Amino acid sequence: MATSPSPRAFSDGDQSEAGSEDGRNESENERLDRNWSEILQELRVIQTGTQIITGFLLTLAFQQRFFDLDAFQVSTYLVLVLLAGFTTALALAPVSLHRALFRQRAKDQLVRIANRLLKVVLVGVTAVLAGTVLLIFDVVVSREAGVLAGTAMLVVAVALGIVLPIAARRFRDTGVAE
């Protein structure tokens, strides 16, 4: 017997898929399994980009031109390496959490925590992306170009990561057509 899904899995405010009004006829466990699969898919996508940027950053210190960087550039680089490392570790956390909670009937908790971690990972990737653009433009063009390009990248990433989803929800909720 299918029960209507409860909003508990997204109790941190993201209840876009939690209610029965979405037309799905699934049990609580089916919904949690679907949510977990969707989170894993999102993590796969973001993990690839995070690993590529991290790998790029790690190779920079071994380039001859690295020793020509000024103090600001070296500091920016080191902050980006740390941030990329932390972001990569956070993106891996749901997998180790799944291992720890496997067969413990804790999928609800797993989905809630992984959902929150994924949001933090998105913030980390945005910061690493904007910071990497800043560093590259700073080294290749100028400090001003670096700040401008890094800020532009941050604005675009925030617009796509926050503003676009909010607008999409509002359009969906009000029934406004594309």
C-alpha cells in the first residue's frame, strides 16, 4: 500500500519534491530511494568538475612560472587549493555516510544530510571557480582584470545557482508559462 510521502527528508526547507501534490504514487521508501539516487547523480556531475579544477590547481605549483607569482597570487592560490580540497572532501562525505548507515534503516537521515552537504559543495565549487578565474586573469592580464573576471564569474554562478532556481520555482508556483 502506497502512503503519501512526508516532507521529512527535506526538512531544511527544500520541500519541492516532498508533497503528494507532485502526482507520484510512491511510498516513503520509494521516495527516499529516488531522492538518494538524484543526489548521487548530482554529486557525480559536480565531483567531475571539482576534480578537474582541483587537479589543475595542484599542477600549478610545479610550473616554472609559479615562482614569478607575487604574494597576493600565492595566497590566492593556496586558499583555492585548500578550498578545492575541502570541497572535494565534502562531495565524498555522502558516500562514506552511506557506508556507515547502510542497512541501518536511516535513508531519511542520509538523504537529509546529503542534501545539505550537496548545497555546501555547490557553494564551495562556486567559490573555487570564481577564485580560479580571478587568479588566472590576475596572472595573465592584471590584478584589475582578475578582480573583474572573478567577480563576473561569481555573479554568473550565483545567478545560475540561486536566482535561476528561485525564479523557476516562482514560475512553477504561479503557473506562468515560459
